[in-house]
Amino acid sequence: MRQNLPEMKTLRKSVGVGVQSRRRLQDIADALIASGHTSLDGQAKALGIHRSTAWTIIKARHKLGRLSSKTTSRILTNPKTPPAVRAVIEKYLAEDSVILGAAQNRDTAF
């Protein structure tokens, strides 16, 4: 019996999104290290998040494959967040809003 498998085009898209998300998380980790925050505790304090959340960002293994809005809000409202990290997060959010807007436009078009 043949199983219904996703089309290769769809599969490639989902794999590409995973790679892109990991790259974004890696950009945050790189900005933290460039700002002098090399220890996990220091990175968590710099981001204003829990140590375990910082670890998933640094290791680019976030279970959602992306940061939640709650996490990004915590990072941006934290006064200790380094400017380089803040810039990466703001770029990340701007890209997401463009993608979300394009998806909403596509869904409303007939």
C-alpha cells in the first residue's frame, strides 16, 4: 500500500525554513559572543531570559525553530541587551513581519 508523501517541493520548503531559523538563532549567538558574553550565564543575563532558553538559542536548537514573541519581547525590553544583539533581533522581527504579510496577502487572494 502506498503512503501519501508530501511533494518534494513542500518538503524542500520546510527544510529550508529550518535552516533559515537555525541561521537566525546562530546570528544571535554570534552577536552575543562578539559583544563579550561568552559564558552561558552571562549570555542569559545579557538577553534577560532564563538560562535554559539562552542555551537553546546558543545551540540553535529551539523547539519551535524560532523565537516566540514573549522571548523576543523579553530580549528587547531588557536594558542589558547589547546593541548588536538588539539589531539582530529587530532584523529577525522585520523579516518575519514581511513573510507574515506576504502569507496573509497570498491567503486573501483568489
